[in-house]
Amino acid sequence: MLFTDRDFVTIDDIVAIDPDVAEVSSVENIPTEGDGSFCHQAIEEAANTIMEYMQNFGYYFGASAVTQQVYLFPTYDSTPPARITLNQIVVDSDNTTYWSPLKRWVVYLALRNFYQIVSNRKIDDKYDKKLQQIQKDIDNKYFPAFKSAGVPVAYTPIDCPGSKYTINSGIWNNANVTTTSGGTAAAGDYDVAITWVNTVGESGPSETSSIHVDANNVLTVSIASLNPPGMTTTSTDNQSPDTESTPTLYWNIYAGVTDGPLYFQAQVSIANKTYTFSGAPVNFGTLVGRGQTRDVEMTMLNSFFRG
């Protein structure tokens, strides 16, 4: 999953760290989802912090090191572009389901935000001690661990279908999955997700859409409301930002019984905006993946740039 695909910290993640949050958020009527939630605000804070560090020594092009122009030509803009964009940042660990240092840091930012909200509502504040300890853990343990590991970056990111925080990615929701009369399949409840595919690889999955299919009906999936990404591969010669277009070629469909695993169902040419199943989704085979892994982990520099 890429940083901009969706809110990658949820209330379930917070409760896994501190089970008391579920009850307290309910009693105090604290939003746990959406743009006003403490989870979303933590992700925005993390984004700003990362980009602040990535601002130092800019003019980073793709896989190249810091360009020579920064040092040789001091007349360049004193506020150069950041070395990466947010949608290049990979959230997941490469080979395990363990939380990456990045995600664990952001989870603790969200937990701190939660107890700040609760603490501000209490006159006799029993949560202040916990709030202070969480902040110490962030400062002394989780942010240093993330900073030491580096920012996991994909050189040519593929935003997921309907990426929440990518401009003009389009819309993916339950309306993209409908039913069509035909076939002899039994009734069932299914979840569906899709991915984009190009010569670089496969994106992370879209949000899951759920639907009930009546007997003798089949699933139809549409991407008409989506805008497939056109990738840009950037020069690595340390001299110029030459680019090459890498368009989306296919979209993959994954489906499964509701709340169960999602299995690969079909690969469809990007020229085709709809796909209708010939029967019930298969419940075996290749499972949906998590998307791209990082190409490099970039150091977060403690430095000032002078123009």
C-alpha cells in the first residue's frame, strides 16, 4: 500500500495497542473514521513531518542521488522540490505482515492524538500520565526507529484504483460492482477489489466493494468512474528530469466470499471498461497482494539548505 492510497491506520490498529480506546471513544463520542478522526490527523501530521525532512537537498530524480546542481549552482531556488512525493512512500513491510516502522510510528501518533482529545475534555485528568508516556515513546522509540530505517520509497509508484488522496484518481465504491442476469450460480454474498497493472508491476488493491448476488445472476465490474494512472519514469543520470510514459495496461479483479480472502478472477485489458463473470467467483488460486514493495529506503537528513 502507498501512503496516499487510503487511511492506513484504523481504529482496529489503535485497539490492538490499547483496548481501552474502543470504550472511551464510544463514551466520549470521539470520531474514529473520516477526515476529522484522530487517525486521519495523525497520518497528515506524519506526511508533513516526512516531507519536511525530504525537503533538504532536493532535486532528487528517480533512483539518482542528490543532483550536482544543488552544490554547483547556488543561484537555484532556495526552496527546492522535495526528493520524493507522498505517493512514492510504501507503508507495508516487504516480506511480512508485521507493521513497518513507518506504520507503528503513525499508530502511536494517532494514539497520542486520541488521549490529547480525551485529556482536554477532563477536569480531573486521569489520562494525562498515559498521554505523556505515549509522547515519550514516540520521541524516544518509534520515531527514531522509523528515521533510522529510512523512508521506504518506490521509484515509480502505481496508485491503487480510487486512491483516496491522489488527485483525479476517480471513484471506486459499491456502485462499481453490480449484478447481471444469467448463469446457474447459487446466491451468495461477495467482496470485490481491483488493481492496476503496467510494465512496472501491480498496484495495491482498491477498497473492497460488497454485494449480494441472487441465484442465477453473475457479477459485473465497471471501471468507468476511474482514471487509470499514467506512470512517469524519471531519469537517473543526475543531470536532467527526462521522463518516459508507462501507461496502465490491465486491471485485475479479485473476489471472494464476504469477509473471506480475495482470489484472482481475471485480467482485463484497460480498453475494456466492464467485465461480467461467467459464473460464481472462484474460491481458490492467487490471493490479492498488498501492492508494490520499496525500491530504496531514503535517509531523513538533519540539515539546513542555504540558497
